[in-house]
Amino acid sequence: MRFRVDRDVLAEAVTWTARSLPTRPPVPVLAGVRLEADANGLVQLSSFDYEVSARSEIAADVVEAGTVLVSGRLLAEISRALPAKPVDVVLEGSKVTVTCGASRFTLLTMPVEDYPALPAMPAVVGTIAGPELTEAVAQVTVAASRDDTLPLLTGVRMEIEGEKITLLATDRYRLALRELSWTPATPGHESIALVRARTLSDAAKSLGSSEQVTVALSTGAGVDLIGFEAGGRHTTSLLVDGDYPAVRRLFPDETPIHAVVSRQALTEASRRVALVAERNTSIRLAFSEGQVVLNAGQGDDAQASEALEAALTGEDITVAFNPQFLLDGLGALSTEFVRMSFTHPNKPVEFTGQAALDGDDDSSYRYLLVPIRFAS
């Protein structure tokens, strides 16, 4: 195998393909990236760990076709460190030589025949705007659990109904929901998939710069694989197996109390007040006519308070939140104002965005946060 390629093109492709490689693979070959150069001037790079696969194609000046398997992380580090000159990659016996200008690296190869076959891309079910996918996934995955002992809650539930996709995630303390439009391959298509939040977030970030992202999904009795493709890059992932809890019912039917606050002002004030909040302690928000007062700390500990302008509808109410969960919800919104809807000081509070102080709320994104109980 012998080919020449631009340094930036190689570095970007190797970095993307190797991004999900396991740090401690159960089998040594799973730490490798497979490079396959063909006579048509294309080099395909691929990685697979039996759960997530990645495949990308780049144009190159291929002198001799061939296939090789080398350490993915090492090749990524080397390619990023090379000078801005063309890179020559040559297979010489059991080693691969990478030459760029005066720089020369030799890498040991791994047995290609031991590398597992990558899963085929499932059937295409539709396309979605890349930037919208990136935003939606970022908004929802903040609420996904990081606890691997509860694998169901580490996933994002994707509900496809015709031209609408709904993303849902929860870690039992908060719940995020985002609705977005897309173009289904078949009108009226309906399906449900539970995707690992980490995998979905990675795919959305790495492919979201493309104008359109193609979504592929296994259909039928064994819905177990999802795929994303954009700009010559393909990635697939096994779906999480199990029944996701019925979380939609957690959103209250009626909320008699509403408060609207500047999102940026509330975010900045929460960060300041949270500086004195010890671990596992809360920020208290006391809403009254025309204002909200934030408090943290108590007793002989350090304390902080700050008052902000707020528009309140309904009776006065005081709630307490985990500071980081509160900031996550505020950070997921992009509107100028945040609308908080209450039913009771100890019941979940719904956060939605609002463009103007007296405007309608945007219900395409909803963040539900369970308050922390506190002594009156």
C-alpha cells in the first residue's frame, strides 16, 4: 500500500475515525484504525468496538492499493503533529512508514484478518438539518444519566412520528424534551429508538456542521442499530435494549404559577450565588411580585444572596434546586428569557424559553427539574 494525501485531510479523518476507540480494548486489534486504499484514489478509514463503528473516506493519490491496521490513537497524534506538507503513507513488510517533509515515523501493523467486519449501514429513514440536530441533542443530553448501572437512563429516547422527531432524556432528577422537524424517507414513518446519549452527542457534534445529516435505522422485529451519515462520514451504534419509562406523564397538565426572568441574568446570578453552596446543598429562589431573590448557604457557613427583576403570575413561591442542574437547564435554552412554571414548592418545575418578557413560551424544548426539599 502506498498513497500521498494532504496533512490536514489525513489528520481530520484519522482523528474523527479514532475518536471513539476504547482506551482499554478487550482485544488489541480494536485499538486500531483500518486504512484501505483503492485504485480509484480513495482511502477508507474505519474503526469498530462491537458497539460503535465509524467510517470515513478521503481522496488521495494512491500509487498502490492495499489494507493495513495500525494504532488509531497513535496515528491520530502523529498526523496532527506533522508539518503542513503532503504526507506519504507506505506499507513496508509489517510496518507502515509515515513521511512528511523531514519527519518520518514507523508504526507496527496489527493483523488485519483479526479485525471484525463493520456492520452494514441500516436502511435510511430520513434526513435532518445538521445544526438543528446538534442543538437539539445538546439540549436533551444534559438530562441523561451518567450512571452506567442504569443503562436505560444513559440513553436518549428518539420517537419518530411522520415529520416530527421527539428526543427525551432523564436521570430521575430532571427531564428534557425537544421536538424538531425532519424529512422522512417514507411519509408517515413511525419508529422508536433508544440511543446511547454519549454516542448520539458525539455523532451530532462531529456531523452537525453538515447541511444535512442522514439517519438510518434498523426496522422490523429487531430494531437494534442506528446510523448517521454526512460528508462522507458514516457512524453506527447499537441501540440500548429495554423499555424506557413513561416520562411524558411527569410534565404537569396545569401550572397555576409562572415566573419570567432574563435567562442570562439568572444564569450569571446563579453562578455567583452557587460559589458558597457546599456539595449537595441548594440554591433557593424566592419569587414575589416583581422580583426573585437567590440565596445559598446557611447557619455559620458562607452565605450569598442576589435579587433580580422577575415577572410573576400567581402567588409567591420559594423553591430550591441543585445548582448544577439549574445551570444545565438555563444553559440549554437559547432565548432571552426563561419561563418557569410551578405547581408546588416540592413538585417538578418546568423551564421553557421565551423570546420576550410578555411573549409566548417556546414549547419545542422543555426542561423539568425536581426541586430539593428544604426546611421552611
